[in-house]
Amino acid sequence: MTKARAFGHSIAAGILACAMLCALPLTASAEPLANQLFGAKKDASDQSSQPVGFYSKGCGAGHVQLAETGPTWQAMRLSRNRNWGQPEMIAYLQDLSRIAVSVGWKGLYIGDISQPRGGPMTSGHSSHQIGLDADIWMLPPKRLNLTRADREKISSISVRSGDQKSVTKNWTQSHHALLKAAASDDRVDRIFVAAAVKIEMCKTATRGDKAWLQKIRPIYGHNTHFHVRLKCPAGASSCTPQKPTVASLSKGGDGCDETLQWWVTDYLNPPKTVPKKPKKPAPKARGARDYTMADLPNQCKDVLASR
């Protein structure tokens, strides 16, 4: 065989191999990430409002946009375009902002709610995907006429000490009153706060009905805002409800004993144990930023494709 013919055969073989590879179906790793698809959407889907899936694995049909500024609130970090949510959440935030005035604040600075169509985000949260989560700043507003540029620069305040054991002087009775009102609303499933806040509220709550306290849940990273999570609305058949996380909470307890035990004893001062032989590192768990559309409920495809 001449060199020319051999070279020709090599090219033909290469073309055939390429054709065979191109004909193979795309693997999961080649699929576009869901957070890129949902993050690219600038407006809500033209559908009836419906939360789809779970708070950390789903999307939101027919989201409503919270106005950038209202009589008793301002939406913050507008460049993120995350001031969208289910109608129940938008109404709740407006209601709570009016309550904030009654406890001495000028209103509320409202952080991330959800993207226009929910879904996983390119940065930040693993939840906030179905339009029923919202972050509210711990910073009492001094004014409600911040410009868009102002809202990108201003920061909230921390109400938790550096050692995570107590609240700071930034924590006030009005914070307590606002959180109590927020948790007492029947629409709320739970509210995430820094553990020091939960502990302080357990210490200072007055006697009598303290059932609302069970909705105040300690979690790391919530020292500058509190995170409200609403229940699945009535009739929202595509919404996956949150399950109780502490046994006594489902029986009407306030969750204070569990908080003190877990945070003060187990987390900050963990019991000493005999070191064990290191195990082989477990494979990294897939999170919201790794999801493809195949990981989300099927209805999310329609949410994404809708006008």
C-alpha cells in the first residue's frame, strides 16, 4: 500500500470514528446545568401560579415580582433579579412589612426571594427554588428611598457574637417582636435564624403560649438575616411539604431544649471521642448547582419553556 493510500485510509477511519461518537446520546455530564437555564430567565412563566417540587429541588410557575419599593419595604440587591415568588409569599412579605412598622421599624429590607422561574441558582442558596423562601435583613431600615446603587452597597448587621454563643447589642426587643409576629402567621412553616437568636428568644419569651417558638429554627450562617419558609399553599398539589425535623415540635413544643442541647453542648463543645482510622473519602455529594433538568420535577421543563 502506498503512503498516499494509507493516509487516505487513516482519514476515512478518523471520519468514521467521529461519526460514531457524534451519534452517541449525550451523557448526563454533557447536559446543561439547571441553574444556568433558570438563571438566564428574566421574567416569570406565563402560567398559573404553582410551586413545583421541594424548596431545594424544584421551580416556580407563574411567579409574581415584589415591587422594588413599597410604602413599607425595599427589595435589596436588585441586580440579582431575585425579588420574585409565589403570590402567597409576596402577600406575606407585604403584610410583615406593615407589622414591622408597628414594632418601631420603618419597614423591611427584603433580600433574596427567588428567581423569576425559581429553580437552582448560579450562586448562593441551595433552597429558594419554589418561591416560598425569603430572606429578611436584620438591619432596621433608616429610610425607604435607597437608590438601586445604594442597595448594592449597603450591608445588613450581625446580631450574633463572634463565639456564636450570644446575641450582640444589635439585637433588640423589636427584633424579638418582629420574629414572633413572623412566626405566629399560619402561613409560615419555619424561620431560620442564628442559634444564638433562638437561645436568646427562648430565654426572654414570656410565659404562656410559646408554640410559635417551635417555628424558630437554629442554623449556621443566619446572623445578618432571618429566612422565612412558607408552607405549601392549599391546593398546591405539585409542592412537596417540609417534614418535621425535631420529634417534640410536632407535639406542640417550643424547641428550646433541643436547641440548647444541640448548639451549646454538641456543636460548640462536642464530646471528645477516640480518633478513628481515617476512612476513604466519600464521593462529593451532588448539590443544587450540579442539577440538570433531569434532577428536577418534570413540570419544570414546562416552566422553563413557557413564554
